[in-house]
Amino acid sequence: MLNKDQIKTVPDIETLDVEVPEWGGTVRLKSLTGAERDRFEAGVVQGQGKSATVNMQNLRAKLVAQSVIGEDGKPLFTEADANWLGEKSAKALNRLFNAAQQLSGLSESDVKELAGNFTAARSESSISG
């Protein structure tokens, strides 16, 4: 049975180097931490309560920006960089997005579930309101 210190100190963040021919090189991705994944998911939710919706706009660039690291292991991009990153090749972004999803255990159904949770919450609010 694992103890708290073992769990705390185990290196569980994975990395993956992905060739991006459109950019002429390789990009290193890392798996998101639990807090980073929560921040990503919270970043795609717009509004609160009954007016909450899931904003799919620039979703790929947002996840890629949060997942790319330099050789030193530090983030290469900030959240603000997702804006211009979204203007890059869709083919390149999609390749990196798919790899980042896989690394972080974030599936398409997770995004749909997130949207469904907000739709359900809105429906329940309107029924009880």
C-alpha cells in the first residue's frame, strides 16, 4: 500500500516529443497536472449559472499552449499565446492537440460531458426557477 510520501514524490508527469513538419521541427508536450486540467476546463466555460456555456472556440490552441514545454521543462507559452497559436496550421495544432489529450487523459467525451453538465445544470435551474 502506498503512503502519502510515496504518492507525493513519485514523478508522474509524462512528456512526449511530437514531430511537427509544418513547423520544421519537434515540440515537447507534457501531461497536465490535476490543477492544470481544472484550469483548462474552467477556461472553456463562459458565464455562470443559467447562462453558462462551453466555449469550443480556440480549444485546440488553449490545450496546446498549456501542454508545450521547452527543453528545460518549463512552459513555452502563456495562456495569452493561445490567441496567436490558434492562427497556426490546423493540421499541426490538431496533431499536438490529440497528443496532449492522450497524455493528459482528456477525451472528446470529457469535453462533451463538461458541456452536458452545464446544459443539465441550466435545465435544472430553469425547472426549479
